[in-house]
Amino acid sequence: MKIQVTDREGGEHEVEATKGWRVMEIIREAGLPITAECGGACACATCHVYVDPDWWNKLDPRGEEENDMLDLAFEVQENSRLSCQILFDESLDGLKVTLAPE
């Protein structure tokens, strides 16, 4: 299984994805530049990504805690998510995300 990640310079990366991992962990394990300061505790917004519109409706909705953290993020868009809050499974094979500005 894989996800497609576009980095902040527009480079595209296809990375191996593991069921049960958070998308943030998958991106970090691939060596891409995602800060994820809180380690996935939804206590910061440094794993902010933009989800490709074709995938938006396949994700569980944002929770209140995630919405609160996104209020602190830069350049939030309608398709903004914290990648630590997206749990990867088979239904997300091929997911496309773009790293948001730091």
C-alpha cells in the first residue's frame, strides 16, 4: 500500500504505507520534512497537510480537537487536516496529500 506525498517544493513522492499507522508517521518514516513536534498527540499543527479533493470524503471527519489545532496553523484551507489524525488502512491506499507550509 502507498500514499502520494507532494513536498513543499512541489516534488512528488510515492511512499510505502503501513496499515494502522498515522499518515504523519508514514510521511516521517519516509524521510520527508514533516515536523510533527507533538509526536501525534494532536497538540500542535506541525503535521498539517492538504488532502487531495478526490480523497476528502473517504476520510473520517475532523474532530473538535483537530479543528482547534488547525485554528493555530498557517494557510488553512477547506481540505486541511492534521496528518496525525488520519489513521491509514486499505481504504486509503493511494491517498494523496501535500505538505502545508511550515
